[in-house]
Amino acid sequence: MKEFMLLFVGADYEELGLSPEELQNRMGKWFAWGAKMEKQGILRGGDALYAQGKRVTGPQRIVSDGPFVESKELIGGYYKIAVDSYEAAVEVAQDYPDFDLNGAVEIREVVNFDQQQ
């Protein structure tokens, strides 16, 4: 079994101006998707992320405030899943709740460094 990160790229809900009912409906879709993956035994974790952040760069360790990309391309959260292949991860991503908001899922395989010597 391999592990994959599903990175969620899309607009900030706050900037979209969703009504409380729309936000509640959308969150229900997220919770249902997470519950589905838990039931399948493939969910290894995940979190939503705030749009704001800090970045430390370069030899001088310069600190910048974010977001660092256009708000419509923010990484809003992630799930870590365990499946057999990229194809299986793509299948899991089909239930991403924000495709209708022009969101995207970036899928990246997690590198497992062998710690035994």
C-alpha cells in the first residue's frame, strides 16, 4: 500500500461569500467524503488550512506574510490516504466536494525513506 497526499486547491470560502446554509451544506459534503474514506480504511489523516500563513526563505531567513498565491489557487487543506496506485488515488479524488467551485485536487505520492540501516 502506498500513501498519497490529496492537496485541495481552490478559492477561500470566506472570499466566496457563501451563506451560512451554503457553508453548512458544503461542510456536510466534506464530512461525508471523510467518513466514506474512513469506512474504506484508507484515510490516514487530513486537515483544513487557513489562507494566512508565514514563509521563511533564503540564507537570511526572511519572513513574509501570506497567502503566497492568488486566493483562487490556495491550498485549503489535504487528506493523506493509503491506496495501491495513482489510479486508485484519482478514483478517491472524484468525490472532492469543490469541483463545482473550480477547485482542483493535486495528488502526490508520499516518499517513504527507509530508516533501517
